Amino acid sequence: MWLKKTMIVPSAQVSTCRALAVALAQEAGANMWLTELSPSGNSPATHFISSGMIQDNFYAYMTDPSLLSQVSGMSLAAATSVLSDCDISDDEPFVALERLGLMKVVGEL
């Protein structure tokens, strides 16, 4: 089954989340969390967003630290830390951005 989710991760966790997405969902997990966000809309990015359809088993990994730990080889503490730092919701992207006080980073003109 497919679920529509919006996932916002802090810059400090984005590399870990990207690696986990590829490890857990292979090619379908590539190219997630590429859109940069910040409170001001200026660089540097403080967060990254990915929104769209994901498989329910991928969603389970992103919400259950114990399951993520089992399938990834991460310690339970590390899995818990990563997931607690992320915001995963049913919100439309712009609703999630407003709720978290974030904006898309725009390039300099």
C-alpha cells in the first residue's frame, strides 16, 4: 500500500536519512530530501523536505525506532535519535513548513 507523507529532516540528520532511504528502499529511496529549507528562506539550509507517495513498509521504518534498528543495523539509541529529530506527517508540504516555521531556500539573484 502507498501512503502520502511529508518528511522534514534537520541538516544534521540528512546524510543519515538519505543513506537509510537508499538502503531500505533502493532506487525508490534515492533523491529524497534534496529541497533545502531554513527559517528565513536564506542559506544555509537547516532542514530538508521530501513529500510524496511512499510504501507503507518504508513508512514503518521511518516511525518505529525498534524496526529501523533491526533492519538497518543501527543501535536502538541511534535509530530513536534520528527519528525523534525528524518531522513525519500527513500534512501537505506548505502546511508542514508553516507549522515548523520553515521556508524553501532560494538562490541569490
